[in-house]
Amino acid sequence: MSELQWKRPPSRGVYDWDDIAEQLKANPGKWALVAPSYSSNKVTGATSRGLVVRTQRLGTSPARYDVYARYEAA
């Protein structure tokens, strides 16, 4: 029989993209690090709110990214 380790998983990083978009729109043209050390490219939440997004691959792990975003006023 396998011995189990009983413990809770780490909390998942949940991003409130509406709140992030609101903050960026209050500071048009300024870049912000919105998701440090992200493990997947889930930026549709940001782009669907009209934000410009850039990712930077981390040198420590090719599968992890920092996600930056900004709002460009029209």
C-alpha cells in the first residue's frame, strides 16, 4: 500500500484582470509587472480588456515568464 502525504496544495495565483486594467487605465502609458514568474501564457484576460502585454522569459527557467502590461490611451 502507498503511503500518502496529507496536505493542502499551494494556493493558485488568481489575477483580478478587471482590477488590474482599472489601475493601468488610471496610469496610461506606464508599464507594470502584473504576473511575476508566470508558468503559462494566460494573457488573454489582459488583452481582452484593451491592455498591451509583453512577456519576458526568465533565465532561471525557460518555462516561466514575467508578464508586463500597460494601457495606451486612444
